[in-house]
Amino acid sequence: MRFKSIVPAASCLAVMVSGQVLAGTFEKTATGVVVKPDSGAAKEVRLEVMGENMIHVMKLDRSGKELTPSLMTVAAPVSGNFSVAAAGKDKVTLKAKKISVEVSLATGQVQFLNAAGKAFLSQASESMAPVDVDGKPFMAVKEGFNHGTKDAYYGLGQHQNAQMNLNGEDVLLMQHNMAIAVPFVVSDKNYGVLWDNNSISRFGDAKPYGPMVRDLKLVDGEGKAGGLTARYYVGGKLVLTRHEKDIAYQYLKDVAENWPKELGDLKTLNDVKVIWDATLSSDKPGVHKMQLYSSDYATLTVDGKQVMDVWRQGWNPWYHNFEVKFEAGKPVKLHLEWKPTGGMVAITHNDPLPDAERHSLTFSSEVAQSINYYVINGDSMDKVIAGYRHLTGQAPMMPKWAYGFWQSRQRYETQEQLLGVLREYRKQGWPVDNMVQDWFYWPQDQWGSHDFDKARFPNPKGMLDEAHKAHARVMISIWGKFYSNTDNYKELAAKGHMWTKNVENGDLDWVGPGYKNSHYDPYTKEARDIYYRQMKPKLVDMGFDAWWMDNTEPDVLSNTRPADFKKLVGPTVYGGGEITFNPYSLVHTEGFYQGLKRDQPDMRQFILSRSGFAGIQRNAVAVWSGDTASRWNNLYDQISAGVSISMSGIPNWTHDIGGYAQETRYQVGDVGSAQENRATGAAKGNAEDMKEWRELNLRWFQFGAFSPLFRSHGEVVKREIHEIAPEGSPMRDSMVWYDKLRYRMMPYIYSAAADIHYESGAIMRGLVMDFPSDEAVKDIKDQYLFGHNLMVAPVYVYGARERKVYMPKGASWYDFYTGEVHRGGSTAAIKAPETRMPLLVKAGSILPMGPVTQYVDETPDAPITLNVYTGADGKSSLYEDDGVSNAYLRGEFSRIALSYNDKTGAVTIGERVGKYKGMPGKRQFKLRFIKAGVSSSEDFDASDKVVAYEGKSITVRK
């Protein structure tokens, strides 16, 4: 082989094999290199340097192809400070300071190396297949790396399937009420990949899951091949037995088409149960991944072992993952019992992948212009996430009050209800900062008018004024949904900015008699500007403090078959709805955020969105986990869901404390509205159900107090402390205690929140982020760090009064309540009485705490207690600013460095750096030295030393 000479301005390389010159060439550009390989799926590979540790890769099916600008990224490629050179016989290397990439001139295959020249990400598979979208050419694409790897992967957004380490897992990246798709993963080996694609995508197996009959051999209970035996019971009596090809009630049309006509409409029947029995076999032995897709009650048994006992509200089914091991010639028995009230059910399946591909980093997408992704290399997982934020936008500081307690309900039907709750909290001395007005404050037939129903909200401005006078904020729910009879719909539709297919189809929503509706199309600036302009005089100018942008997937028509649904969310300026299936929340919130910033330039904004996408954090957006179910398994699923969204680069997350929707057995008595149980006809619950309901809420509340955002919400049953917890009960005492503890810990929490903006940090942290060398933490799904110093171990089992907690290696851990010290690398059974959730504090921590306040900025000059956990050295800092304005962007904030030397027993409160308007010039610091056996929770006002601080460095010894 021989090489052409390298020309500095535009370098080219041709490869000669057996006397034949091949087409593999490269050309250096101002920001990277363009490679035209001799073979392989891609005809052109473009590389751009995005920073000293980040490279952008684009693989195209034709040379010179123009790509639509990214929706998710905002960073520009950089010029200079990199080199391009031939490497070996048939490669070219693009090298930046902390990352380099080798590209094969023969195939276009890429390999990424760190600053030391060690490969960390190697391409192993690739495909680009043509697809047609409304007559325009696109591709289905796949790129796989590191086949056979043991590296752990985290992120991909929020998926409620108890997944933590994603190596070996399949994750569907498709927005849903309870699933947030963020195509970004970070590895425990300190690298990450951001997959720049807007369509439905997948991590892991690129093949969509399908019905069992597609891949498996089914034999029903009577021995007939090709399906299952289905038995239908009504009122406890068997009324129909039939052979069914598969379990096929996944979407509304499936129910309409497949439900036995002789039984009548499912929604009119009471006490229905369907049982399916079959044996399954496969000619592909190994572990098969399967999913139960269900709502209502479903119990799944495989080979006599129950693997699933779940419930979801009838209108909100979703997937539950499980695995089945198939052996050659050995059938597996499947038994499914389903008790529907109008819901959906199906079982989906995929054949096993080859082991090397199963354990890989593989992305695929249904629709693409090219293979398009970014690779980030760092020296920690935090640095990789910082790279994601650099590419997609930094998260601004949230207002301080957002980290206080939020009281919400689905829904406050009148302004008096909302104000009555706020008055009760202030009367009782229970801290609260944010009152939330959920949907349907408008007249019944005027969704999208942005008007208040005058009968129920006669003076919304007066409601706001009273709330503000009581030092509370009010968040209001707004939607991208409009009834077709509203003036706002008509204006948007006249400009071509409404998706009208749902209205044309005549589909009605669930309100009253049902109304024609659809969502606006936010993919043009004009549409986003109109949306904001319509809302400004009616809601923005009234003075609401925050914005709950609900249904941002968007769920135009629930439980629609995917092919039909794609027609409801398009077309857009980019083409059919499948092209931009996932980024609705990103562009929708961005338009509203830009309007708010223009009209309220010095006010920190806060938006809560039910969906999210890569980059949404730049729009002052927090996300939440959607309409969860009030079940213990759903509480368990929240833990990994919250950690995963945080490790996806979106740090402000919350959930409906207690779960959004409840089984009818919980919807009774003084804590809710009595609702007849359709199965029994009873209108009263029993004592055991009430006991479980209250314990579930209490455990969820304890977890909520140590979530990034602390928010109580749900439907039917009232969620306020005084409604759900009896006066004088341990439950109420515990709820109030944790509410107050949240406010005591506000100095610690707000300092951790500042790290989000200044350090691209995270409040809710996977254990692997701080203890990457401890193999034992890499798939722990039910513990996490809250900031760097607190470890939280929620209780998610009914009746549990202790739970096992693993203590990561490299630190000793204090029990927050007892002071017992646990050695790192050990597992301990931690006491967890009903009123307490296990909390551990890392030795060496300096935990700043303040007094109980009714709202976060009630006493800005209050004394701060520094709880110093002896046994190791430690460092941290105390961050402060005015909490509400954007002055921090002008450098108006302060930091006080804190350090502890365990050998000398000295605590140094460093010199204050910076200042802001209203900053207390003097403050009292209390120091409390926590030793083994000393409780952190028995006397919050205790101290060992007290010092006056005026901004100069002080050293105090214990």
C-alpha cells in the first residue's frame, strides 16, 4: 500500500490494493475531517470536534448530503486544537486534547480512544436501510459498539421497569405518559454517547418486540397448536371458551375488533375475568426477553411460578419486563389471569440476541437522515454528563422555592379549595412553598381558551394575591391541547399550526359528553409564538409563578395503534409524525420559556413537563414520572426511574407522592370520594385496605422528601396531610417531621441544586457516580445518593420494618437516626419503623442545616448548623443567592468553602466569595461533631461550638 502526500489544508488518502486504487479518502476541514470509505454502509463519514473531549459523528448514505439542524444540540463545533493524520495502512485519526477517533478508510468503521491512546468505544455493527415516509426517502439506522462488553450503562431517560445498569437490557425510546425518552447513555468507564435522532429509537435489540406467535410455537390447553385457550368469566361464571391465536388486546382497536361479540361491550360488564393457558416453545434456546403489556389487574405465571402481579388504571397500560429461559424440546407453561374493566393486555416477545451483541452499546432508529451521534470522554461520570450539558444546553438555576414542598391534588375544583388548603398549612405550621392548580379550571367546553370558569374561580387574581401574601407560589397547568370550538384553536388552525386529524376523525375526549380536540404543532417559531401570545394576557400577566406543561408526549388519543398515532402528531415542517415522534416537549417548552424570558427577564422561570427529551433542561424544565399507579411495585420503580433520568443529564425530577391513580379499594372514606367497587358492589372499604393505603402514602412521602423536587399529587383521594393522615396519628407526625426535615436541610439541598448549574451536577445520584470502583453498586436499583453525602434507602414493601442496605466501599456510613457506623463494603439490616426511612451519611460529610421555616426564604439570616461526621476528612461548600432572580447570571451569589480535618479535628469555614443583594453580612454558625452512637435526628438544635461569622475565614476545633 502507498499513501498520497498529506496536504495540511485539505488532506487526502487513497488506498491501493493489488495495484487497484480504492476510493477511501479523507479531507481535513476547519472543524474535523470528512472520510469517504471504500465500502461499508456509509458513503461519507463526517467528524466534528465539539470540544477537547467530544466528537460528533455523522454517517451518510450519499456524499455531500445536507442534514436538518439538530433539535437537541445547541453547541457549535470548534476549530483548531486538533490534528488529522494518516494512521497505519488504512486509517485516519482525528485527535483532540482528550479524545481521538480512528476511521477505517476501507469500511468507515470508527474507534474512539482516550488521551492515553486506549480504545474505549469500538464500532462493531452498522446498518442503513431505506424507508419511505410520505413519499420521501429516509433510512432505518443502527450503530453498535463494544460487543461483549462488561461496561455498565446508565441513563436513556425515565423508564419504569426497575432497570439500572442497562448492559444487556432493551429500552424502547418512545415517549409515553410514564416513559421519558432521552437517547443518551453514560458508562461507568467515563464515556457517553448522545444519539441524535428524533424518531422512535431503541437501545439494545433493534428488532421491535412482537406478538408471541411471531417467534414462538404455541399450543393451547387442549393440545391444539397455534394459539392459547382463552376462558371468559362474567360474574364468576364461565361464559365462553375459545382458541385464540395470541393475547391481542394491546390497543383500543384491538379490543373493539377482538373482544368476543357474544359477550357484549366490555365496559358494560361487571366482574370480568379472562384466563389464557398455553405452552410455549422455541427452537432458539436461551433467555428470551418478554413483556406483559397491561392495565387493570393482571397475574402472570410461568411454569407454575408467579412472575407478575400488577395493576394499572384501565386507560393507562404499559410494559412490564420479564425473562423466560427456553431449552430445546422443553415447552414452558404460561398462565395469565386478567380482570379488565375496559383496559388492555398483550404479551410481546423477542428472540435472544447473540451474547456479544446482547452485551453492547447499540442504538437504532426507525427514521433517520443519517447515523448521527456524539461521543464524550471524561475523567468521571459527572464530567461526561457535563459534556452532554455542553452539547444540549446548561440547566439554569431553578428558583429556591421549587425545592420546598409542593401541595397538589387532581384537582382543586375552586379557588376556595386551593386557598383553604394553604390556610390550613399555615395555621398548622407545616412548611409549604408551592400550591398547584391542576387542569379543568376553565369552562367545561373551553379547553384551550385559557379562561377561568367564573363560577368556580370568580377572582383568580385575588387567589394569587392571597397566596403571595401568605408567601406561597402558585403553579398552573397548561396544555398543548385545544377544543376545536375555541378561538385559539381556530387561529392556530387557520395558520396551519394545528394537527387536525383527530378532529377530522371525530374522536372525542373523556370530559362530559366528550369534545373534539387536538394538539397544536410547535415545530415552527410562528406556532410557538402564537401559543405564547394567546396565553400571555390571560395567564402570564396575571402573575402565576410556574407552569405545569402537561401531556407533552403528546398523548393526542390514548391507546391508539402506533401507525395511526403517527398520523395524529404530524405532519410537521420536517415531514410525517414519525420523523419527530419524540421531541414535542423540547420544542413546546422552548417556545414558552423564550416568551417568559423576554417578558420577565429577571425572573427565574420554572416549568414542569410530563415528557422530556435531550436538551429540555436548558428550558428551565423539570420532569415527573407521569400518571403512576398507587402500588408498591410502582413506588419501587420510581427509585431507578429517578436515578436514571438524573444520569441522563436532566437533574430536576419528581413524582406523584402516593401514586397518581388508585385501585377502587382505596377510593373510600374520609380520605377520598366513595366509589362503588364494580366487582363487589360495595361502597365502603375495609380497615386493612385503609391501613395499607396510608402506609403506602407515608412510605412514598418519605421518599419524596429526598427526591429532587418534593411534590404530593394524585387523583380522587385527597393528598393533603390533614386529609390523608388522622390527627394525632404516627402517620401525620411522620409526614410533618419529614416536611420539616426537608426545610431544615435546605442549605444542603440548595447548595446541591447550585451544583446542577455551576458544575453540571446532579442531586439524585446513582451510587456508581461516586463509587465507580465498587462493582457491588453498579446494579443497585433501590438506593441512591442525595447530593454527595446522604444515602437514601426507601422502603417499598408493605409491612416492612427493616431493610437491607449496602454500604459502598471507600467510606464509612452513619445511621442518621442512631449514629451507628457501618463499614464500607458491608450490607446491614437497617431498622425502618413505619415512621422512618433509612438514611445514611458518609463519614467526613459536613451537612449544613437550618431551622424549620414555613417557606424557604422566611429567615435568610438564620443560624446554620454544620453537622460534621467525624472519621474522615471532608470538603463541601455553602451556596447562597437571592433565590428568585437571574442576578446569579451576573455573578451575584456567594460561596463559603467548608472543610474538616479529621486528624486535627479542625473545621474551617472559609472566606465568603462573592455577594448578592440582600445577603446577610453576619451569621451564626453552630458546629456539631457527630461521632459513633450520636443521633443526627434527636436534637436538631444541639451544638458543640457556636461562632459568629462575618465573611472572614474561621477555624474551629472540636
